[in-house]
Amino acid sequence: MLKQLTNRVYYMPHYSETDRPALGLICGDTFSVIVDSGNSPAHASDFLALVDKMDIPPVKFVIITHWHWDHIFGMKTMGFVSISHEETKKKLAYLKTLNWDDASLDARVVTGEEIEFCRDMIKREMPNRDHLELKVPDLAFTGKIAMGLGGVNCVIEHVGGVHAQDSSIIYIPEEKVMFLGDCIYQDFYSGEWSYDLDELVILLDKIKKYDVEIYVTGHQHPKTREEMWGFFDELTSIGEIVAKEVSLEKAVTAFTEMRREKPNEEQLEYIQNFVNGNRKK
């Protein structure tokens, strides 16, 4: 069965071996909605098989958080009316024009349009993509929309962020749950993985407006409010220490002097991310 977060919210955990992100299910009295469509027809089918076993109001919509392949390749298989931000819809309209065979994927990696990690995961999740059919979302919004499912509501807001500028969050106020998609993650597509402190602060201000007890991210286990904001505070603090520094050595020295200890492996990664972001400016 799907894992239950609250009375009305469920999720299917992420699976890192083939980069399957977490998928969500929100159950109203009148109808239910799904968050993200999976990274393949098989992923979508696995999720729907679990949903079919549940005694819930019928699913009517699937909400797409952003355009990256692992969140959209299962949309056709889902078969429900799909909703996304207008920029996500534009991105998917373009992706639909591309070929997804091995040679085409390899060629896009060479040109820099695709990254090696995504190419390799696509091949691992879907060794054969002869029948892969992408779908453009049926409905698109700008800014923010709200949806009543009967007894529970969904607020869908475009928040952007460096990971994908089209990113949207889904908030369920009655349950105090928020689906973040991948909006809090690094920029993977512009060379070295990076964060930008200014962009991060803007994003976190948008997230902070909501009263949330449980956060669901695309590629981690759900986090409590305390866990999530502990991470956000640490990430912001590292960004502030790095400031505008473009030298990793100097940034590490600044961190060591400020914290009076050397960074651990995870902290070092985030220091490098902010340094990379500074180098791109």
C-alpha cells in the first residue's frame, strides 16, 4: 500500500536506483488528485495499481510540479486531466518534439542539452523507449490556483528556484502537508551543480508563508517542519558564509573560522554548490 502521511494524504516513496521520485495522492470527499506522474509508464502503472486497491473517491487530476523527465514520463499512462504551470506546459510541448532513443539522448549530452546523470537513469529505468509517448498538460495556470476536492483543498503555487524555474508547490491546508517537488534542490543543468543564495532566500520566503507540519520532497523521505527548516537554516547559513567567494579553498577557510570546525562531507558539498553558483555570475 501507499504510505499514509495524514488522514487524506498518501505517498509512494522515491526509489534512487532509477531516480523514481516520490508521488503523492490527496483524497477529497468528491474526488482525489495525484502529485506528479512518475519517471516512466511502469512507474505510473505501479502507482496506479496501489491506488486501485484503495477505497477512495475517484482520481480526476494529476498535478505536475515541474518539467524534468522523472516527473512527467508517466503522464500518458496516468490518463487523468493534467495540470501544470504554463512554463511547465511550454517545456513539455518542446520535449514532445524530441526523440528519446539511445543515440538521441547521447547526442543531447554531447551538446549539453541533457546531463549524463539523467541520460543514464532514463536508460536504466526504461531500457526500451520505442513506445514512450509524452503528453502536454491539459490545463495550465499562472501564479497560484486553489482546488476544492470536497472536505480538503489544494493550493498550487509557482515558486521557481534554481533547480527548475517552472517549479510549483502543492499545499493542503487542512492536512498541513506540502509537496515541494524538487524546487529546493540544486541547479543540475548549468554546468557544475550549484545554489544561488539570493534565489534560495526568495524561494524559502515563498515556502515559509504556509503553515506546514510535513514536507514531501521529490527524492528524500518526508520531513517534519523541524527537520525541514533545520536543513533550510543550515543551507542558508552556509550560503551566507560563502557569500560571494569563488574560491573553494577560501570558502572552506571562512567556514572553518566561523564554525570553529572543518566542514563535514555534506557541508563541503553545499559550500562547493554556492561557490559554483558564484562562479556563474
